[in-house]
Amino acid sequence: MSFTMARTLARTLLTLIATLGLAACGGETTNNNNNSNNNSTGGLKIDSFTASAASVARGGSVTLAWKVSGAASVSVSISRTPGTPVVDGANSLEGTADSGAIDEATTFQLSVTGDGKTLQSAPITVTVDAAAVTIDSFTATPNPAPTNSEVTLSWATAGADKVTVLEGTTELFSSTTEVASGTFNVTVTQAAQTYTLRAENAVASTTRMVTVTTEREGAINTFIVSPSAFTGASADVTLTFAAVGARFSLTGNGQAVDGYTGQAAGNLTVTVIETTVFEFTAEGAGHTERRQATVAQAVMEVEPNDDRATATAITGGGALGSIATISDTDFFSFTVPAGGNVFADITNGAGGCDFDSGLALWDATGSEPLVESISGGVSDCARIDPKHDSGAANLPAGTYFISVGTLTEPGDYSLVVLVGSPGCGNEILETGEQCDDGNTTSGDSCSATCEAESQGAVSGIGQTQTFSGSIVPANRVDYYQVTLPAVGFIRATTGVPVVGQCAGEADTVVRLFDAGFEELAVADDTSDSACGELNPLFYQVTALEAGTYWVSVESFAGDQSIAAYQVEFETYPAGCGNGWPEAGEQCDDGNTTDGDGCSAQCTVESTGGISGTGGTVTVTVPPPGAMPVYVDITVLGGQSIAVTTSDGQGGCAAPTLMLLVNQANTIQYGLVAGNGSCPFIDPAVHPWATNLPAGGLRLGLIAEPNTSGGQVQVDVVITSAVCGNGLLEDNAGEQCDDGGTVPGDGCDATCHFDGSISVEMEPNDSTSQAVPLGVTVGGAAVTFNGDIRPVADHDYYAFTIPSGQTASLVAFTYPTLGDPASCDFNKDTYLELRDGTGALVAENDDDSSRNGFCSRLDATEDMAAANLTAGTYYVVVRDADDTAAFNDYFLSVELVP
């Protein structure tokens, strides 16, 4: 049996078992069938063994209860005939167990072993009443619910052949398949709506009702404290608040605020004598929103405080200051305990924002800030929040600094800086914590000690298992445990309310963690759904070693309640044929069969080969979901390819997708779709089809979604690199190509720089390897061409200001030869100026004058680049985030006296 067949069979069996188990829930509780055996030996005694009912509806269940005495420890078992044991080796003197679904007369017997002796109870037989129908549960989630919102009705029944959902006498839903268990969504529009579930078979029926009440969902519109900072021993501050919901509360530093009477909106004046964090809470319809506003006991800024060495010390939680000019930056210092966190917020002190502010958090020695922010606070003022900014949490003990600046204009400001100690329940994930949901309550998926509480467990390879849950409140995160006994893969698919659906505006996120809770992968939206799917194919999860893993399910941004969701887990073995391409595999189509595009060794199988100036090949394009058919293409360095598809008679063949990759299937050049017509690759339209590296390529073809594939004629034209065509074909040895062969414009007739531009020489990754710029004070600007490759490449260029001279630096990057004003978001550079020791002097990410991603250093951007004294300096070019590589940036450097 293939693994796919086994997985399908296992899925079917598990579904059948789950259906029977759900049908077995509950039953009316009675207390007949009392059964005791007092014929003990040496004190061991069965005090009682009972079943909650003598007869159940078909598919119903009973609760079995036992009580034994006379032994210090026991082993308890309950057999079931027919069926498997209900309890096998329990060590409790007293307990209960669910019998599981009962479809025919079933006998249960208790067996107890203790002190070397064994006793058995008299058997209990539970019969089936073929005519009985029971409704074990009928619930609505959420309840209460927001007006005009969707509510999920869920039920579990036994003995029924049909279920019907009614509102009054109006039938809303009826099913003969979703009988033992099921769900149906309704929209509530009134203050109270009652729904009835009727369960029936040929001879009997029963009903149960549930009433859904509505209320306003908790939401806060306004919460402001003014002023937000004060000097002196005390101050009167005004709290302004406005919210909707059902219940409201207001606290200051965790204590109820005197004078607040639970109103939704208003103004309240209170006296504060210390830095106080006020929290306003609005609850309603299963949703709670909390918002904080802080009034800080502040110090006044003391100038000069333009760097860390002259920073003003914060002693009470805040500061009052002023940005005098656009280049002014104010620094403040404070102390953080080991593992602590920092919250910083800037306003105008009255609940508003007067200028585009910027905040940065620094440690005592680093050349770059730990966190930078220009938004997120009141009226989009700058804010640093350790709940979202990981660089502001889990800090080593020491002195830290906050810098305040402006992006557009000067102004006065009120700064709040709160330093928190580590601790479970602050909603900040700290060292040693697996989770932190903002409370210390167990049973909500995150325990009182901030350890994940598993909502379900999966163990083994080749398993398929589905769990149901809800994300209520909106910031809840559910955790599931998956154990792999051998190397394998984990797939987790979410759906709302069930897998296969993503109802309403549901947006789930799935994360994968190892046993130490290091995040391995995160999955947000799939290609056709906002419900997250942790798919090894899409999220590049390498084969996982044997061990225990955790998977979390949450709502996107933690701001949306989800009444009901499902998550389906599937575990797969590692190796060729599992459907997931792994290291060393070019493909994996889920089998080990040759001749289907992916060989038994998981290498790509090609159809035909094209080289030289091109050629034609006819292929049979497979349907969606199969392995693509591949055509091998051989090119010389710098060449381009053009591809057209047809039916060979001037018309369009089967709608296809085309993918161009290298022969190792490790580099993807581009993907094109015909969107119902003939797809094509044109170097003028698809730049990735130009300047190709020498060697083998593969052109993959597969049918578009909702089509069946078929025979397609593929025509390939291979064009050699030519100087003067406007395409930079550096794989053919070109340094430039300005679209002509006229010298004197920076690019000569052989497509090389004509001397006015120099080329970076690698390695130049440090001060000791720096490329000399050759720029002189008062001389002409020099221009260098370079590449940021590989990722995290830093290119160093050196210049020297002679003794007795000073100069201001003008340095900027641009992407297009001959166009210094150009800027391209695909080449996001970062410029640094460092002194002779390598220490950072000035830096720039984006050049504000071009509103782009290129960088610029000069006195108008940073005064630190002005009036440089004699000595050696270094200009460093890198990618802004050190996460990308790119070719051909241009660096212009000039020293102005």
C-alpha cells in the first residue's frame, strides 16, 4: 500500500471514529445499576460500581463510576463487551469514565487489583432503546454576541436520523448527514433570539433551545490623560474617555480610580503624586479592549543633551523638552534591571502630536539603535512598545538611552519612559516564557506560569488529526503538541468554522516552534484564503528531527475574536516520495514512480532539449496538481530567451503556466501565466529572461487551475548578448550598456566604463581591505560601480583628508548609469561614514530629497558629515537591512572644502 493510500485510509478511519465518538457524548444522568461487591479479601473492597443509565439511545453513552477501599494503591480496569476496555490500569480509588458510543447491548465489568489480590464486580449491562433520541448539547458561540454578527450553533445528538434548526416556526437548516454532530451559522439582529434544535428518527423526536443575547462589542474610541507629564510633588490630571460595550472599568497603577462610577464616556480629574499608568477597559459581546494612558513625573531637558555622553537622566518616568531645529536630537538616560523592558511614548502633553517625531532606544555602546520608531502612538506620534518591539524587551541590566528627534519640523514634547521588570502576565514574551497572554490564569492555553497548555496532541508519523477551538478573547493563542518519533514533516491547516472554509473576515496565523519554543516557521495567508496553513512546501520548513514540537493558532494581529475554528494536523515521513522537496531533491511529486516528470530518485525528468539559436518541441502539459513537464535549454553567458506557446496551427493550446529555473531546480528566474490564453516569455517584458548565466536551464509547463492540460507546441528563440542593446549583460562580460556604442558618455563602444567610473574590487569588506576612492579636497567627484553580493556584503571605500585641511562629505548612491537622480526600490542601499578607527560618524538610509530607497550623506542630511578634520575615513555601502543582494549600484563621492 502506498503512503498516499495509507494516509487516505487513515483519514477515513479517523473521521469515522471521530463521528462515532461525537455521537456518543452525554445522555440523561440517572443512578440505577448500583453494583457493589463486599466479598473482600484482607480489606480490599469494591464499594460501588455504577452506570448513569440502564438504557441509552443508539450511539449514546453512559458514565461509569467506581469507588474502592481497603488498599493503599490499586490498579483499576473496566472491560467492555463488545468493545475495547474503557479503563485499563487506572490507579485511582475513586473515579469516573465515559463508556464511549453504545450501539447495541453492552456489558461492563470492574476489576480491581491491590495488595496482591484481585476482585471483580458483578457485570452491568446497558441496553439500547432503538426509539430513543437525545440531544446531548446545543450551544451558541459567542453568546452574548455583537448585534448583526455571525453566531455558530453547535450540537451533538444520539439516536437521531435527522436534525433541524428552527427560529420560531421557520426552518433554517435541516440535515440527515450532520446528525451526530454539526454546526450552522446564524446572524443575530435582535436583543434576544431563540433557536430550536429538533432531533428525530422514525418513531421519536426531541428538542432543545438556546437563546442568543446581543450587546455592543467592547471598543474604546478615546482615552487620553492630560497633561501626560508633570514636575513637582503632585498634579491634577484630566482623564477623557469614550467607549462602547456592556461593562467598563478604570484603574491607576492597578487600583480602582476614585470617583469613577462605570460610565462609558466622560471626563474625570484626579490628583497624582507619582508616575501613574491608567488603564481603561471596555467589555462586551465576548470582546474586551484595554487601553493605557500614562502621566509621568518628569524632569526638564538640560541642554546640551545631543548624544549619550551628555544625556539628561530620567528619574521619575518622563521628561519635558523641545526640539529646537530639524537637526536637533535630545538624549535621555535611565537604568534597566536584568531582563527588563522599555516603553517610550512621545506626545504634546495634551493627548495630541504636534510634529512628526522619531524615537530610538540605545544601549551604552552600540553604534546602531536597538529600536527605532516614527509612529504607533497617539495621533501617530512615535512609540516604542516592548509588546511589539522585541528589541525593547529582555534587556541585559545596565544604562540605556532614548533619543528624540523630528522628521519635518521642531516643537515641544512630553516624553514618557516606563521601565518594566520581567514577569509572567505582562503580555511580553520574555526569557524562560513559552507564552504570555497578559494574565496569570491557567486553563486559557497559557498557564499561570506562562507555560503553553496543549489543546490537543498528535503523536507519530503518517497521522491525520483535527481539533476544534475558538479564539476568544481576540488575543488568545491556542497551542498544540506534535511528537515525531523519526525525521518528518508537520502540516497544519486551519479553517473557520471548519477546515476547508474561511468564513467572514477570519484571518488566522499558524506558527511552528521546537521543544525550546524557538520559532521555526510562521504561516499567515495562503494563496486563496486568509486562514493560515503551515505547509512545508510553501514555508520552506526543512525536515524536522525526531522530537516534540509546538504549533500555535491565533488571529492576525491578535485583534479579532474567532468563535469557532478547526486545525487539521498531518505528519509525513522524510524522504523521496513524501510530496515535500527536501535538501538534495530537485522535485517530489508524492511518489517514487519514473516517467511522470519527477523520477523515483526525485530528480526532474525533461522532455526534449534546445540549444544554439533555439528550436521547437511539442510537449503534453499535465493537469494542475501534477509535476510540470520540463524542457531543457542550454545558453551561453549573457544570452536571452524568448518563448511562445501554441497549438502549432496559429491558435492557442491548453492554457498553461510557464516557469524558468536552473537545471538543479534551485534558482527560479520567473513565472508567467497565460490567464486563459497563450503564455509567452519576452526579454523586453521579462527582464529575468535576459543576461542568463552560461549553462543549462529548464522550462517547466503545467496547466492553469481549473483546466485539464493537453498538447502544446513550444517555440524557443535564443539571442546572444550584444553591446549597445540597452541590456546590461554582465554574464557576457559587459560592465555597462547605455543603448549605444558612442564613447565619452561613461560607457565605451565595448560596453565597459570609459575611465570616468571605477569598479569596486573585492574583497573590500573591512577597513583593512577598503578600496581607495582617489577623491581630493576640492577636486571633482569620483564614481564607483559595485555589487552588494552576497547577502550582508559591506563594501568599504577609503579617503584621506590631508593635515591642515577640513572638508565636508557629499556621498550618494544611485542605480542607473548616467542618471544620478535615479532611484530604484530593488536596490535599497545604506551609507555609513566611519573614522580611522572604524567608529561610526554618520549614516543614512533613504535620501529624503529623492523620496526613494537610495542613500545620501552630506551636511544637509547630517551635520556629522560636515567639517571633517584631517585623517582617514571610510564610506561603507550595504543593503539597508542586510537581507538582500543586488548588482550595479553607483557611488558618487566628493570632498567639499
